Amino acid sequence: MSLIVAKFGGTSVASPERIQMVAKRVAAIKGAGNEVVAVVSAMGKTTDELVSLARALNTDPPAREMDRLLSTGEQISMTLLAMALSTLGHQAMSFTGRQAGIETDGTHEKAKIVKVSAKRIRKALDQGYIPVIAGFQGIDFNGDITTLGRGGSDTTAVAIAWGIKADVCEIYSDVDGVYTADPRVAPRAQKLTTINYDDMLELSSVGAGVLQMRAVEFARKYKVVIHARSAFTDTSGTYIKEATSKMEEAVITGIAHDTSEVKITIRGVPDTTGIAAKVFSALANNTVNTDMIIQNISEVGLTDITFTCPEADLKRAQETIESVLPEIGAREYDVDEDIAKVSIVGTGMKSSPGIAAKMFEALGEKEINILAISTSPIRLSVVVDGAQTVAAVRCLHTAFGLDSENIFKESQLSAEELAAKLQKGR
């Protein structure tokens, strides 16, 4: 008998019919002799609809009230799934994040878990119940509801799995595992059987949307085995776990892309000591997350400072720069929203020279201009023009030998058509 945490995303519980399918799946896990805990996201586009409803009344709603509002989406899902399980003859009991023992810090809208007290969950399991937990939420030291940020239900599931010492945390979604690239962009992408925590963490951090980055961080820290798999098939997915000697050690594990960042350039900056510190301290104080940073070579005592940040932080970034420009004596700034970050990831990079040269050659052959570069021991990222996103991903996927013989059936669009679709959906 195994103890399994099964998390289901918004697509999986988007309608009564799909909730019934999830209930049957959870019941089957239980029927196979296992103990099972279900964690659910909000139904379909519920979170987006709640955000729109709030902003129709207040363009800048208080974070505390937003957390209370958004937490209701998962609470609807948890009770409906518990009801569906009851109709199948199983005792089920729903729990909010607070009732499940998810304790967080007081940062609304992106709280971090500080403690997991899963005694009530363990007690419910011992009594034969199937606990159904609302993901994405917790409670802070003031007793206020907090939320864990987009994708936070993944983190809830991993935290609960650790708290009850589950054998595996199964993350069910509308994709059937982790691929070497987004198969809708690179149709010859391969599904990985296993991937180590470090590679998965890097892929998540640079745009791979299969798992929330914080969930992978939590899993790596506490050695929780994750099984990312499809909610709509019975096929095995991808196991995310600690590297072992039996795991394949390819030089490059995968290619990720991210079109949700913007590039900001501050022009005519005096090339004097302390200017960069003033700029980035001000951005940090206004909670702007900066990524790639480039400072051009000084000409006649002036330079340009370029950095990237999430599109969601753009408004705060602009406010900060406009306030700091007179202080630092810079001339102006401009924003480029039509960019993409494309990254290659692999722990094998650490012992394989020539990776950067190969990447730059592949992009150069396709006449793809590199606007910025950043590196880590197991990742190399470049910023390119947004219209060249698809071409960049595909040429790198081929250059590093990741193409499979099979073509992903869902993607029938050409690179040009898909590029246009990506830009339209920004």
C-alpha cells in the first residue's frame, strides 16, 4: 500500500463532468489499496474571472482582500470533488488551506509556506476518509488567508506530501509529462521519463510551465518525489526526483522559452561609481524582480543600462525609473515588450565545453539576433526578438540532438503561424 498525494489542476476540474472524472480517478487509487489525498485548483478560468470582477470595482484592490477573494475558487473545487466522491460510495472530507495546516508568512498574493501541520489530514486518513484539500492558500500568523501565487496548488501538494510523508506526489494536468521543449512549439520534442530536481528547477524558472518553480524548490529541499502526468490518460508521465547513477545524463536536458518578460534600457547614464546600485536598489525596494542585466561600454562618460523583468512588474518598474532618472542624471529610458527569453538547460553543461559556441552558431545560422545573455552552471539564456521565438526554440532543439522521430500531433502550425499566435496571446 502506498500513500499518494494527487493534485489536479484547473483544467482537470473545469466542469461537473471533469470533476466526476477526477473523482473516479481518486476512487481508483483508493480502490487499488492505497491511501490518497487530493489537492485541487480552482475550476477552469475561475481565478481569472475573480480577478476581473475585483478590478471592475477597484483597479488596485487591497492584497489582503484579493487573497480572501481568490481563495474561494479552490474552496468551491474541494467541496464539489468531496461531494462527487461521496456519490461513488467513498467517505471524503474537504479542507481549506488553514484546516489542512498550511501556515505561511504574511506576504499576501505570494506567501511562502513556513510550517505544515498535517495532523488533521493524517487523522482523516486513519479514519478511512479521502481528504480533499484546497490548493493555493494558507493562513498567516495573524489568522489571515494568504495565497501562494500562480500555480501555488502545486506547492500545496508537495508541502502536504512532505507533511504526511507520502510516497509520491502526483501532479495531474492537461499535459502528460515534462518534454524536452514545449511540444506545441517544437513538434519533435520528447517526453522525459525522469528528470532531476536541478534541471527541473532551472526549466521551471525560465519558462517551462509544467510545474511551479517553488513546488520544485520545496520538493528538492525535502526530497519529495513528484510524478507529473496527464489527468486524461493512464500513461506514465515524468518523475522528478534526486539524480541517481541510473539516470541519463544528457548534456542538454531541455529547451524552455518565456514571452512574459520585457526589456528596459536606461540611456545616457553617467558612468560613475554607485549609479547601478541606486537604480537596482530602487527597483528592489519597489518589488521589481530583475533578471538579465547588461551595461554597455562607456562612451564619453555615458553608458546604457539594460535589464529584463516580468511583464507583471512593468508598471512598478516604470514608476521607479521615472523617479530615479533625475537623481542619477540619465537622459531617458525605453521599453521593449516584444521579446522572448530562450534557454538551454542541463546538468551535463558543467563538464561540456563549447555549449555556448554551439548555441550561438545555431542561432546565427538562422539569423536570430541575440539581445542579451545570462548564464548559470547548468543554464544558458538569451533574449531574442519575440517574432523569432519559435525559430529559436526549434533550431536549438535540433542542434543539441533533442529531436525525436515522432511529431507531436497537436501542433500543425508553421513556425510563422505559431509565432504570430504567441504574440497575439501575450
